[in-house]
Amino acid sequence: MVEAGRIDHGHHAGNAYRALTDTIELSKAVRTALKNVDLEETLIIVTADHSHTFNMAGYPQRGNPILGVVKVPDSAGNFVGHISKDAQGKSYTTLSYANGPGYVNGDLRPDLTHVDTINPDYRQAAIVPLKSETHSGEDVAIYAIGAGSQTVHGTLEQNVIYHIMKYALEF
Ligand SMILES: [Zn+2]
């Protein structure tokens, strides 16, 4: 088993840059595993044991930097880079957290138009102040390829994963 545990640490720090870049590293690790196993006799499962309070929202235009402030197209759908503003007239990022160290008091929340939100140390805004952002409870994805992977489909209870792996071992 390989755990890409630093994705979790990035989220706990309220830092999307590190969570996302470590997700890319997980993708590279899976690619390496795929090159080094025989899928006729190996089952590879990629999943998570929980989610985080991480959100992607605000209708940014296609191509908007994922770590950037939300820029929206004009009413005709043209990509004009118009910065979207909240009810207080301030810009905001596509990514945010429901809780964590990125909390800023609502009325004191800074306008982000000239803030370097793409900087690796930037912490995305959070609604509830906590020293460490928390896990959350929605469903997580599960992907599988190789021997026995046909048993991974639809919505599964987490305990079923054990039986899927046991089944694969019996091939
Ligand atoms: Zn954690």
C-alpha cells in the first residue's frame, strides 16, 4: 500500500497549492506502478479514506488559473478576464475551505485582486477559524484497474474494499 499522505497535510494547512501538487505526485506514482505490474495478475485501487472541506466554486471562466481569483466571461461567453466580485465588492478565489487556518473575518476579508493567490504559501479563505482544517464526510472516488477491477463500480461502502481485495487474491 502506498499513501499519498501529504495531500492530507496540505489540506490541513489550508494550502491548496501543496494539496494539489502532491495529488499530481500521486498520479505519477500510479503511472510508475502501472508500468511495473502485470494487470493480468495485479489489482490496482486508488481511493481516499476521507475528504476535506475543500471547495471549488464561483463560475470561473474556462482556463482560469485554478489557484487564481475568479474571472468570468461576458454575457456572450467571451473570455474577457472580468474579475468577479462578492456582495462586498471584493474578489475571491475559486478554491476555498469551510474551515481552517485561512479564516479571515467576513467584513475584514481582503480584496484579493492584487494578492498573489498562486504563491505556494497562500492559504485559501476559510469560513470557520481552526488551527488545522478538518476532514469531511462526503463520498470519495475509487478507481480500479487490473485483475478483479470489474468489482469496483457504483457507490460502495468502505468495508467492501476489503472483500474486493480478498477476491482479487483468490484469482
Ligand atoms: Zn488528515
